[in-house]
Amino acid sequence: MQTMIKNNKGYALVLVVIVVAVVITLTSTMLFTLNTEVRLNLGTEERERANYLAQAGIEHALSLIENGNPLASTPPLQADWNLGGPLTYRYTITELTTTSISSTGEILDGTKVIQSVTISATIAANGEVNITNS
């Protein structure tokens, strides 16, 4: 037993290596989780923006119907916005009649579509508009 106590020169080094390994493991797990959360939030934000763009297309189509002959502007009607960054925001009205509308909101990075949402609307005889996400 005396020899075990006297021969403990490497004990501190082993303890430090174990503590450093645990800290590195915990830190990398935390960073991975944080990165995943950020990506999920960005995807949700982009999907919401695409949804708003599609709704803007529906509103544009409704204003065309309210202000006269919607068939004078035959689909597809498209509006693009670039806010100074690499992304382009677009809605496209793909169907436009006095009884139905279809609009797609897209977020593009160059020519690559990052997010796309399509919304359809039906217009009843009494003017009531029913919107559904596709």
C-alpha cells in the first residue's frame, strides 16, 4: 500500500484529461443543439414569409376582381422583391377567375427555391372568400 501512494505521479494528468474530455463533449453537444435550433427557426421564418407572399398574391387577385375585369390580366401574374440581399421574394398568381384564385409565395436564392407555399381561394356567389393552404 505504501508503494501505491508514492507512485501517483500520473494521477493528476489522467484526471485533467478526463475533465477536459467531459467539457469538450458537453460544449460540442451544446453547440450542435444550438445550431439545430437556429436552422429550425430559420426554416419556420422562411415558411411564414412565403405564406405571407402567397396571401399577398390572393389579395392582389381579389383587388383585380373588385376593380373590374380580372381576365384582362391573365395568369400567371408575378411580383418580385429584392431587399438588397441575396434573396428574392416572389408571389405568382397561377389561377384567376371570378370564382377561384391560386397564388404561390416563394423565397429564392438566385434561381434556387428555398421555400414555397401555395394558397387557393374560392369566392362564393355572396362574395365570401374561403382560403385554403395547399
